Amino acid sequence: MQQKKKILLSHSGKQHSYYVARALNDLGYLRTFYTSSYIGNISAQKLIQKLDLTFFSRRFLDGLGGNKVHSSWKYEIKELVYRRLKGNTQAVSQLVYDRDVKFDKDLAGKLHRLHFDAFWGFQGSSRECIDKANELGKESICEMTIAHVPFAKRLLLEEAKLHPEWAESIDFVSFPAHYEMRLIEEPLLAKKVIAISSFLKKTLVEEGVTSEKISVIPLGFDANSVSFEKENESINNRPLRVLYAGRITQRKGIKYLLDAIKCFNKKDVELHIIGNVYGKGQEFEKYKDLYQYTPGISQLQLYKQYKDYDVLVFPSLLEGFGLVTIEAMGAGLPVITTANTNASEVLRHGLNGYLVPIRDSQAIVDAITRIRNMDNPEFQRMRQLARLTALQYTWDVHKEKVLTFLNSI
């Protein structure tokens, strides 16, 4: 039997890296997971869960203890404090960039002393490590989590010109020159690239990354934690409860959803928004009579609350994947979203949701209206299909795809 390659996994923050680490560990490939902030002590994890400490509950994952995790909070603590004090702003984003560069540089300086066969890093915090792994003759893997930066900048700068009043709410558009260069170079230098959606792969190929070295591994969701009721309350004698969940930024097309909701009477359609505001939020505030707003909540709370809504609208201009769509579908919510997400993987137009063009409020109106006008049996069928689709994208399925990828390198 061929000996399994030992993988050094690295991420300066979080995203879905904990799930990748757990998958690699379960499969017997993980050497060490290097990250900034992780709570590895099992007793501490259980206490945090018991006390329902939201912030700290985000800093570990069931099934991933600390014996193979090397964490150092020093890289992230300043960013975490500033984010708590100032919210999601460009100044906090600058701290993220600084964290990525420092973390990457420090780890790259150690690689020659570490025992591993392949380096697996994430977009933004892997440039130096990829270079060093290549120099050492190791396999180098870069996992991309959002559309490639040249593509993203063109689209989002165009959006800022279309709606300058929303420009300061657009994230992932303005970077220091040195950081933007590392985002461009990472997938070019890595021997293998992982894209978490077909859309993301498309943006890489358009910017010159070799298609043959890119593998698409879609993300998963925690099917056991997301509440699903086989048949919910009829939608025919009450308002349709529309959900938007995620960072409130024009990158995710929030203005187009708000403009769409203007077309409905509140007795027919309610809009519920859950998430933290990026930027000052002045334009978002102008629409406050149109929605019910809840600031960002923990992942576990959101899992429980999906069932309180009927449909998710996610009109994003630019994603890497859009995990919220899978989670919502897992709870039985049909999804209205754009092609610039994971739609090519998960959406079956007219069956488990609706595909709409980016920047098209009228298309959002039409899609919501179709669902609003459904009789209850038709709506329940759409809910069931949404759930069945989501079950094809669990973290267990993701782990199987990781194994397929590992067997190919």
C-alpha cells in the first residue's frame, strides 16, 4: 500500500479551514495544522459549548482536538479587538492583510525544519510558504476561497461607479499593492490549486491560471445541526418570510434586494436581514423601513433560525462559494441567487430555487413573486428538493472529495 503523504495545513485565520483540517486528520494525512487562534483543549471546548460563549465557540470544531493543531493568537488578537470596537471597516481589513503577511513569513522561515510531504495553504496567507515548499521539492497546494482578485477588482470597481453611494460598503476591492500581488501570484506559483466552486475556477482560468492544475472541491454544511421540518406552516395565509444572511455589503448585492422589496406590500412579503454591516452603513440605514434587522449571530444560532424563514435571497455579485445557500437549502429554504456563487453546483432553476442575473432587482421581484404565488403543495415540493440537494454537499461528502483529490497528487 502506498504511504500517505503527510500534509502541513496552514491558514492565518479561520474560514472553513477547520473542516479541511478535520477531514485531513480523519483520512490520516494531516501532519500539523498551523493557524492563528484555535482552542484545542477538549475540556475547554465542552465548557464553551455548555456556557454558550458565542465568540469562542467559533474557534474550534468538534472532532478536531489540539494534538495536531499549532495555534498562536498573537497574529489575530489585534484584529479581533479592533473588529469588536470598530466593526467591519477598511482599517480592520488592513489588519487582516498584515496578519496574513506576518503569519506566512514566519511559517515559511520554519518550513525547512518541519517534516511534511505537501504544503496546503489558503489564499492570502501562503505566498512565501508556497515558494519555500517548491524550493524544498515538496508538493504545494493553494486553496482559493473567493474569486480571483483581477476579476474581482474589475467587477467591483465597476459596481462602485454604478452606485457610488454604496462604494464604501464594498469589500474585497482595495488592497495594498504588495498584498494584491501575493493574491495574484499564489495560484500561479502553487503546483496544485483548489477552487471551492466552478465559478471561482472560471475566474482563475480567465486570468491565466492553468485549468489542468485546478480541482473544484465544493464546501459542505453540517446537516445534523441545521434544523429541518418536513412540512412547515402554509405560506398561503401569511406574509412570505424572505431571509438575507451574511455580511451586509454591496459586493453581495444588498441594494438590489432592498430595491426589489420596495415592490411588495409587507402583508405579502417580509424581509429579514441577519449579518454585520461592512462600512458605515449609511445607505443601508436609509432602507430601514423595509426590513427587520438582526446583527450577526453565531453559526449555531443561525442553524436553528433558518427554519423560521421561507426563502433565502442571496443576490451576490461575487463569491467563492456562498455557504449560506447550502445551509439554507439544508433547512428547506428555496434559494434565489446569481451565477457568481455556487449556483452552478447547487441550483436547479425552478426546482429548488431561482437563478437571477447580477444587478437585476426586477428578476429578484419576479422570483419572489413566483414563490409568493405558489400553492402550498408546490412550495413544499420545492422545500423538499432544496433539502435533498443540500444533502449532496455535507462535510462528509466534502471529505470524500478531498480524498479523491489527495489520491490524484
